[in-house]
Amino acid sequence: KVSWTYFVLGVSLFVVLMNFNLFSCLYGNIDFKDNPLLFLSLPLIFFGLVLSIFSLVFLPYLSKPLSILIILSTCLSVFFISNYGIIVDSDMIRNVVKTDAKEVGDLLNAKLLLFVVFLGILPALLILSCKIEYFGFKAHLKHKFLLLSFGLVLAFGFFSIQTKTLIPYFRSNLQARVYNIPFYQFYSALKYFKQDFSKQPTFLILSENAKLKNPQEKKLLILVVGETARAANYSLGSYTRNPVNEYTEQKDITYFNNFYSCGTSTAISVPCMFSFNPRKDFKTSEFQENVLDVLQNIGVNVVWLDNNYGSCQGVCKRLSKVKQFDGGYDVVLFEEFIKGLPTLEGNNLYVLHLQGSHGPAYYKRYLDNFRRFTPTCDTNELSKCTQEEILNTYDNTLYYTDWIIGELIDIAAEMNNYTTAVLYLSDHGESLGENGIYLHGMPYALAPQEQIHIPSIAYHNNATINARLKQYGNFKLSHDNLTHSILGFFGVASPLYKESYDIFSTSLKENP
């Protein structure tokens, strides 16, 4: 048995103690040298606020399920923030909802299981086993009022004597709120549901005013959408540690070394890169045709081959030719593409959505004969590996992807009866331990360069166009260029087309 008052105090204390990431952020950015009282004030202010909230929402007979939900969400959020440096916001929740069992399996390890068992499941079982005494209605209201009053007095009492420091700090350091567990996660979940499940407007058709200028032409664009590749580890750029691009550097290609993603996760970047809206205007809730829909509707043969956990994120759902693989080695996409070549005719767009370098189980992303750089990190528990092992394993994934791109370029170069091009770009980058951050999914405004600076490679079998591409190698470009480059390649006449964003045109401009 436990009284409701002590129950609320206990759960509040648990949440405060689990918020060590929040306090680490606060204590790391505030100077306490001339104000030692502030050091003690921060946890007391937070405890008072948590206590006030819980005293309101922990209603009779709802206290147990609410507290279990709070404890489990706190436990999981703390683990992934502490071990990978990710932020659990609405975009990350969207990623979680759209993932599959295999991707979840790649995240499971002994450390996660122990953390969840001892700091999530056992406290939840303890809550289930206890009997909460709520007293009578009037007595309960009295306890609720006293607890609420105590929490507010504690929080605002200490806050009021520190306003000179705290108000300016929070105004200029809004990012601290993302570590407020589990409240920021609940806010993010509501934001996600509002964005993705609100009433949809009328579906917007964009292909009505689009047409192929020369529908009789024979063209093939091989678009390779990479996964989790970062420009920081591309030897086609300035990376010298491992020669990850041994295959493509021998080809007559252009490497765009100043290319940026639309988001820091697949769930954002993939829909955004095929949208007609630029990153600054793109919303996950947009309800309209994308560039693939337009091409299919005007007569281009659009084929989507997918080996990624998150599938096509809705981009390919209206296409008639889609094939999903099981997230194994990406060579299956290459083999499937080869099968379709004998029946090729007219205008064709093949999209190969790779598994690429998806972590943290990087060692699962390449065949054994592509284990070029050693020693490697052959586990999904990155904390067990050295930085050298993590980098080598990640670089092996890039090396494997580079081989696939090189093979596709060879095929495109040999198709003399077709106008062909190969375009590779990653969906987003990856953090590999820089500043304690791993994986990806940080809010774009806070994301490190490693998560948004991505590699992009282009090849065209027309020598004139291919030479022109090389002139753009240092241009600042992004996912915003993809849609217009696809339209330009196929010669689509449409008011949607912007020539200044088309990498194959003579009028390409750098992104603003």
C-alpha cells in the first residue's frame, strides 16, 4: 500500500533523476561561479514543476496507467538520447512509426534490454503490484491541492530569485527543451498525430499541364537514392582515411561536394526530395502529386525498387511498378534492374532505394568480400567499439555502395542507343560519435554537418552534358535540385519546372 501523495512524489522523483541529460545540458551552458545557489535551484525548480503537473493529471484510477506510460517513455527516450545523442521529436516519432521489425531488431542489444528491464519494466511492475490509497473525495482534493501548491511554490520560489540568469538563458537556448523527458516526447507525439492524421484536403493533381516535349525519345535515368551516407567520409571529396570511392573515381563522373539534404531522416528527406516544394516550404502533410506521379501520368515508365526498411515513405504508393525487398544486401536491386533491361523501351526512370549505410548495425550492410577496411565493429552496440572500428565499418558500407554505383555507370555508358544518366544522392547523413552524437534524426536547425552534408554523384552519356556537369562540382546544391533535374532530363514541359534548379541544364544556379 502507498498513499497517493507518496506515489506522486515517487514518480516525480524518478522522472527528475532520469533527466540527467537535461541537467547535463543546463549545467554545461550556465556559469555557476558567481551564483552557487543556482546549481541547487535547477533540480528543485524542475522537481516542483513535475510534481505540479503529476498532481493534476494523476486522477484516481488513472494514476497507474499514466505513470507506467510516463516511466516507459522516459526510459526509452533516455536510452537513445544518452547512447546515440538523438532527439526524440515529432520527426523521430514518425520514423519509429514507419519502421519495421527488422530495423527494430538491428537496434536491440543487451545494453538496451538491461536498461529497459531495470529502469522501465521493473518500475512498471512495481506500480502494478502496489495499491494506491486515494482516501475519500474531499481528502483526495485536499492532498491534490496541497501537493500542487507545494510544487508551484517550490518551482516559482526558486525561479523568482534566479530570473536574471534563467530568463535570458532559456530565451537564447530553446534547444534545452528537447531534453525535457518525457514532456517533450508527449508534445512531439501530439504534433506528429496532428501533422499526419488531420483531415486531408483535396488531393492536388499537378500533371495536367505537363507533357513530354519528345515522347518518342529513348531515355533512361538510373536514380540511386542512398541511405545514411555522409559526405564527410567520401574520398571523392576531402576524406583521406580510407579510399571508399575506388570504383567511381575511375569513372567519368561528377562529384558534387557541396550538396545538402532536405532532412535528417528518411521519413522527411525522401518525400521532400521528390516534392515540387523546396525544403523551406515542404510539409510532411502535403497532399499532392510528386514528380514520380507526374512522370508516370505523362508516359514515362517509372520503376521503384526498394531495399530500405522504411520503404518509399509514401512516394511510390501511386506507381504501378514497385518491388520491395527485405532489407538484405543492396546487390538485389542491381540484379533486379538488370532483369528489366531486355524489355526496355521509350522513356524510363529506375529508382533504386538502397539500404546503404543504415546503422547502428553497419556490419550487416556489405558482403564479406567488401570488408576492405579493418578492424571493424561487428555489433550494433557502438559503445563496445573503438572510433577506428566504427569508422572502418561505416566506410565499408560506402565502399560497397560505391561498387554498385560504378556497375550502374558502366551499364549506362554502354547503352549507345539510349540517352542515359546515373544520379546518386543520399537521403541524409550520419553522426559517428562527433560531440557524443550517433546515428541521425536531429532537428534540422540543430543538426551537425555530418547529418545534412551528403554525397551526390552524376554521370551522363552525352559527352557535352557530362563535361558541363563537372563545371558544377563546387556549386551549393541540395535535394531541391532533384525534381527539376528529373523533369529536365526527360524534357518535360511544365510550369512546375525550374531550369535554374536542373543540374543537366546550362542555366543551373547555386541554391540560395
